[in-house]
Amino acid sequence: MTPSYLDRLQKKVSDDPPPGADYTLARYRLCKELKRLLQDPPAGIGVVPPDFYNCDIMLWNVVIAPHSLDSPWEGGACTFKLTLQFSEDYPLKPSMVRFVSQMFHPNISADGIIVLNTKNLQRLLTHTIHLLQSLICHPNPKCPANSEAFYMYFSENRLEYNRRVRMIVDQSCMAD
């Protein structure tokens, strides 16, 4: 029986550093968290792992499918792409999250940067990704990043906000 793609990825992602790597505590933790995410992927979240031996473990590509039935972001098979850029200070300093997919959201700036409430910086990466997935559907009123979307969502113009979001969701579904 031929090993699956996921099996091959899990074998590549180990807790041991690649030969000759400058292996810091942040990189070690990211390797462990990546391995955990690949072994037990959360629903609606996909991590496209870096090639462990040839790429930088400090930059991840993530795909999120919103999963709230009462949200205009729900789009069946639609997904939204983002990147997570980690620093050598991880987990003391949170990752930089940037949506690659177009977004119209109160907590996401026009250039894709998401504003998070970072009270608990040392949370597991899996929890951070779940937080992002939840935040898409349930914006945080304490972290505005896009004033137009923020005003529409948290004012009497929710219908216009939903219409704009549905346009983006439809475009995203066509692009996938």
C-alpha cells in the first residue's frame, strides 16, 4: 500500500531539526505545532506546510472555511487564504496574520492585516487559527481595522455589510 500524501508530510515534519539548521526554540515549537495540525487537522482549516528541509518554517500558508450558519461568510466550499509570519520571539510575540484573499471585515484592514486582541500571546497555534475562523463570522467590536466595514456591521447598515460580504464570498468560490 502506497503511503498517503499526509503520511509523507508527517514523516517530513519531525521534532528533530533538519541537518545543519539554525534551530531556535521558536522553530522547534512551530515544528511540533505543525506536526500536531497535520496529524489532527481542525474542521474547516487547512495548513499548507512549508517544505521542512528547503523552506522557512516561519511562514505558513493557511486556508480557512468559515463555519457559522448565521454568517454571510458561510459559503459551502468557499475558502479564504491567509499567511502566518512568525518571528524568532514566537510565542511571546504573536504571528503576523495577513489575508491573501480579498476581505471586507471590521477586523481586517484593506491590505489584509487582521487586528486581534492579543491578551494571551502564548496560546497554542491551533487555538489561534480557531480564533481566526470564529472571528471571520463574529467580528470583535474592540478591534476595528476597516472603518467602513466596522461602521456597517456595528450600525444599522448590516444589510449592506452582508451584501458586500456575499459578493466577496461569491468571488472567492469562483476563484477556488
